[in-house]
Amino acid sequence: MRQGQGAGGEGGGFIDPSLFFGDGDTSGSGADSADEPEQLNTWAETIMTTLTPSPRANVPADVADRNVAAFLTMIAVAEGTEAAGGYGCLYGSRPTAPRTFSDFSDHPRIASRISNADPRWTSAAGRYQLMAVSPLPTGGTTRANTWDVLRARLGLPDFGPASQDLACIELIREKGALDDVRAGRVAAAISKVRKVWASFPAAGYGQGERQLSYLLAAYDYAGGVREA
């Protein structure tokens, strides 16, 4: 997210998104965590039972849900978390030097410097680099409270995979992009949510933006169906 694109590398030229989908556990390191309540459905089941089909998304329900899942994966690829810890990813994690957490009872609330050159702090964590009010080593707390607001609004029980997915979907809905996502209008959806994730093209936060072609390739690879 904004001030939270540190889990991946720099933005820029096209990279084959298949590089981000290995055979290991990096795409969902928190999915089987012992800290995740057993009563939670899988993230796919939760999404399918939570999202209300939109009459404006004129596609079959199964395709719409598939498009939502692909868009979420595209966000993770853009943010650099898909191969660097997935749901258990902390800001700054990389495939070669992972920074992860294993307690999904709540957001980890760990503040990190954005970079050596940028002294600001970020609490970005999880597959979508969601931020929460977190204590600072220097005293005080970070101010960004995205996760705190979403958890209260949606009644989310924890920071597990299903909760992270639903929080991400709510951010997309807030920006008026959920119908576009479900219908496969990917470029339009990316434009509407570009201020939420610093890695998106034209986000404007100066933290290494991905090109639109990069995001579209990741979406296609994840199985999304673009509107003809």
C-alpha cells in the first residue's frame, strides 16, 4: 500500500510474472498457520459467500469470483509479496531475505523505515501490505490505520488469509472498482485503486511503480478473464 511497497523490488520494465509463482510456500505462508482459527473457510469460499453479485458485472458468478481472485494475486505480485512471504509478509521482505510473521491473531504492528534514504515509518504487512497503528521504536505510534478501520467495519476475527482478502476487497469496493474487477475491466479497476497501492502505475508516491503491462500480465497468469 501507500508507504508500503517494500516487500518487492523496484518498479519498471516487464518481468515474466511466472517468476513470482514458485513451487514453494511463498504465495500463502499464512494459509496453514496454527494461529488461524479452524472455523474460517478458505479465502475463496469466504469471498464467494460474501460478495454480492452485481448486475453491472455482466459475467457468470464463477468468472466474476475468478476475476476477483486474479486481481488480488495481481496486487500481491505488484507489491512484491507473492514470493516473499505472502500473507505472512512484513514490509521489506524479499525472496532472498524474507521478513515474515507467524501470529495471525492480529496485524503484527511492526514499524519499519521505508528505506535508508526515506526516514518515514510504515507498518505495511500481509499479502496486500495493509497498515495499522503500530508502536514506533522512537516512541509514539504510526498514524495509518487502514487495517484497524477495516477490521472494525467488517467484523474480521483476525489477520489471517481470509480476513486479509476480505479487507482488500473492501478497499477495492471503496474506490468504486469492484464491479470493474468482477467484469474483467482490469485497466479501469487499476486506475481507480492506484492511490491505494504505491506499486501501481500513476500511484504518485515515488516508491517504484510497476508498468500497466506488468500488472495485466500478472492478472492473466493468475487466471483472470479480461473483458473483450
